[in-house]
Amino acid sequence: MKREIIRSDRAPKAIGPYEQAIKLEGWVFTSGQIPLDPQTGAMVEGGIGAQTRQVLENLRAILEAAGSSIARVIRVTVYMTNLADFAKMNEVFSEFFSQEKPTRSTVGVAALPRGALVEMDVIARA
């Protein structure tokens, strides 16, 4: 069982003792991504819509570095600090997953790193 560490300069560097993703036996498992701009390391402003878009762009970059894509995502877990923003998050989410939709869980949480409104992790085929 060979684990391949996946890193992309087009996504924020890990802010803790973990990797952006690991590729294993044809699968890609990403760490949770928050809406950090990979160029500046700053939190994206503009509310849940802008933050959801940045999270998904970060995930796209990591998946592409692994030889995968958003279209190959099987499972998404979404963490939100305010479930009243669900419809706005879902609107942006639908732009990225308009064709083949993944399975998904959405969880309301008390807080996320650096004050983020949303965090997501995915499992995809490589």
C-alpha cells in the first residue's frame, strides 16, 4: 500500500501537521480546506458565497495536482458555522457540481479555523 503525498502551490499550504491530500490505491483523500487565498494566505472576504467559491477552488487545485478533478469527486463533507447560509453555499456548490453530483453531508459547527464560515473535504477517484 503506497501512499502518495499531494501538494499544490495553487492551494493554501497546510496550517498544521497534515498534508493537503493523500493519494492511495486510485483514491484521493483531501484535508479540510478553508477559504484561504493561496497567494496571500489571507481569509477571503465577501461572505459565504465568496468563501464557498474559494474553498472549492482550493479543492480543485489539490485534486488536479493528484491527477483527478472536481468531476471525479465521490464524497464531500461540508462544515458550516451558520446553517442559515445553507442556500447560499448550495448555490455556489451547484456551480462546481452541475453534472455528476457527489454524495454529501453538511454539518453545523460552533467554529472553524481562523474564523472561516465554511470548510470542506472530499474523497475522489484519481
